[in-house]
Amino acid sequence: MDKRKQPEPLSLDEAKELWESLADNTDSEPVTEQEKKEFHRKFYARIEAQEAKKRKSKTIRFTTVMVAAVLLLIGSIVSYRSLYLPDVYQSTGNILKVTLKDGSTVTLSKGAILTVEKSFPADTREVLLQGDAVFNVTKSKTHPFIVHAGSYQTKVLGTIFKITQHKTSFNVDLYEGKVQVIKTEKPTEAFVIHPKETFSNFGSKDVATIVNTESNGVSQNGNAATVSFTDLELSNAIKILENTYGIEVRFPSSFANSKISATKEKATAADLIRLISLKLNLKTTKINDKTFQLED
């Protein structure tokens, strides 16, 4: 590589002036080939320097525009998230207490997720729940509070209640006020819960039961409960009755897959067994207070 100092390139005006002087100087000594080459080198070097300057200027302008566009995009994303995307609360510890804009509080159990739209509270106060939570809802006769959870909507005006979910199981324990549990697929199918009552679907969307909370899981053969079956196989319906009332029901195995639909409010075990026997044209025998027999 030639390490000698490179001559400074001519300006365009200098190159033009030199070219004209060379062209007009016919009386002087002729221009040598070396002088021509040197002139062309300087002339094109100057042009290249100016072109490089233009390219640099364009690059700076392009970079400036791109930076401004990126900043605008980031600002738009931040604004969109803050103005439109719902607020999501997740309990990673044992519990997380969330206070909503209407003053209602939600205590999330570990792993539970609560999603609240930016429009909350609107005419209808609606939230989405995954997992378990206790709700203490601020009373409003004109703005219902609806919790969407699993395949159900829990609708209240102001109350304290707990929603518990596990896979397909759905339970609501009511402490104060009144709650309406609605099946999302069948909005006309709703169940009203009163204080100290528990709604349960026993893991099936085709089942709905309401029992006294204090006797939940305890034999309540003599107590009343609300029970609903929709196209449920008899074998599964019997299991629901046995779990709800703490009884044993014997039935012909040939009827195990027979579909049964029945809904009865405030019914005893005997009431429901009698209803099932009528639908399937079976005979009912009460062996003792906790044992019933269905016969063909």
C-alpha cells in the first residue's frame, strides 16, 4: 500500500477552472499523460467526497426518523395498555387482596387470577375469575356484580361469598346477601342461593345442588336440598344423591345408563328418589332411614 500523503481533492470550482485553463492553454507546453491522470484522480475524488457527505446526511436523517417512529410506537403501546388492556391480578403467594374501583374487595387464593376490564365499574360490574376467591361486593341496586368463572356466572347486588374451583368442579358458599348462579350455556337456568347455603355442581355442568353450608359433606337425609339433573345417567345421579344426602340407593344394574332429568327445590332424599322412580317406572322401597331400594 502507498503510504505517501494523498493530495487534497480539488473542489468542483477548482477542477472546472483548471480544466478550462488546460483547454485554453494551446501556446504552452502540452499536458502530459501523468498530469491528465492526476487531474482526473483529484476531480473524481472530490465528487466521491461530496457523494459520501450526501449519503451520510441521508443516513442521519433516516436514523432520526426511525428513532422517532420507534419512540412513537412504544408510546402508543404504553398508552394502549394503560387505556384499553384489562387489569390482571394474580396471587403468587398465599393470598392477594384486591380493592376494585367500586370499593368491592376480592381476596384471591394462591394461584388465582382476577381479570378486570378498564370499563369497570360500568352499568354491570363484571370480572373474570380463575381459581378460588372470596368476594365482598359493595351494594348497588342498579349495578349488578357478575363473576364469570368456569361455565357459570355468579350474579349479586351486594354480598359476601366464596367461589371455589377445581378442574370442572364449581362451588359457591354464601355468607351474606343473595346470589344467583347462572349456567353460561343456559342463561335461563339459574339457581338462587341464600345465606349459609352452598351451590355445587359435583364436577358436572349437568348437575346443580344447593345444600346448607354447615351440613355440606355431612349426612342430611332429613334435610332439604335443591337438586337438578339434566340428561344424567342414573348411576351418576344416584352418586349425587348419595353424596348430597349421605344415603345409599340400590337400583337395577340394567337401568345404570338410563338418562334422567329432574329438578326439585327444597327436596328431601325421599322426594327425589320418588321422583326418579316415577320417571323410570320403578318401585321404591325404604329399607331404613339411610337406605333405599329401586326395583323394576
